[in-house]
Amino acid sequence: MNEVRLQKYMADCGIDSRRKCEEYILNNLVKVNGKIVNKLGIKIDPSKDVVEYNGKKLQNVSSKKIYVLLNKPIGYVTTVKEQFGRPTVMELVKNIKERIVPVGRLDMYTSGAIILTNDGDFIYKITHPKYEIEKTYIVTLRGKVLQEEVEKLKNGVKIEDYISGKAKVKIIKYDLEKDETRLEIIIHEGKNREVRKMCEAIGKKVLALHRTKIGNIAVKPLEIGKYRFLTEKEVKELIKKH
């Protein structure tokens, strides 16, 4: 990495403005490789040099990898920019300095787990079908779902110009009074609106759709519209096979 002025690096790390960072340097609050630096004009190599401010090691926010789990509400689209003025998931994570993007998509009327990150390699591994990261959904359907229909969903149904991949499907509950069936469906492809289209392919109307898990990462007990950071352990668990 090219060398940069110390105060610029500190500003890039989110400490303060460059001018304020210059003051911190002059006031003996900054160390480079364990030694106090109190003169301006010093350049450092962020890939080699260790910078401390007030005893804390700095890391450039642009290079820091972060992973956010959001419980998406219905009515939000999973895009960074929205040309039609609809609310986006980015509005729910406004307090994060890093430029993050959604990993895959949930349609506007689906709620639940979605990850946002600035790690391109992670995005690739989570979204590409060959890595077979499972996504778990709870879907509420109008009417009673028969076991033979469950078997169809498990083995793949025709959706437009393709056959859906094999899925894990089980009936959670049939509400006789409401005439509604709740299913758990686990897939690893996640094509556009795939779960909805799978259910429509067996002639059932989707009343509600919620993604509860990505891999083993459950969105519960996060409240709808809230988010949290994934731990290092959780990130490694998600991509450990790859």
C-alpha cells in the first residue's frame, strides 16, 4: 500500500477531521510503531506500520470487514439505491460508517434475515449456488397443503424456464379455522422470488413469507427493523466449508 500522511490515515480511520488529528499528533497522543510522534508531515504505510491513538490501535474503516444481520421488515427493498422512491434496507443501518451492501435479496413483501457487508468474497460465497448455503423460510399459505404437494416441493417444481432445486420441506401447522398452512422450506439456490414461485407452482397463494435463517444464523430474537453485527465465529461458521 502507498504511504499516506499520518493525519489523513487517522481521519480515514474515523478519529476526527485531519486538522483535529494534527492537533492530536502535536499533543503527543499518537504513536507509530510504539513511539510517540509529535511532528507533522510524517508518512506511514498502513500495511506495515501500527498506529495508536490514546492507546488504541487504529484500523482504516474502509478496509475493516464488517457483517451486519438485519431483520428486514415488509415494505423495504434490498437495494442500495432505489429509483422509484421506495424505502430501502440501507435506511435501517444508517449509523454504520462503512459502505456496506445487501448480500442477495429479499423481495419487498418478504421479511426476515438479510446480511449486509463490505466483504466481496463473503458475498460471493453466500450467494453462489455451488456453495450451497441454506436459507430457511417460514411460509403461510392459503388452504391445506397435502403431503404429496410437500413431496413435489422437495423434489423440484417447474418455475417459468427452470426446475427448482431440491428443498427440505415440512408442514409446521394447519389452521383449520383460518384454512391456512404454515410450512418450513429450506433452499440453497435463492433465485428471484423462488420460494413464492415454488408455492404458486403447487397452486397455493402465499399469505406471508419470512426468512428465519441464513446457514445456522437465526434472525430471532432480533426485532423487526433491528440489526446486529455478526461475530467472527459466526462468519467463519457460515463459510467454513469453502
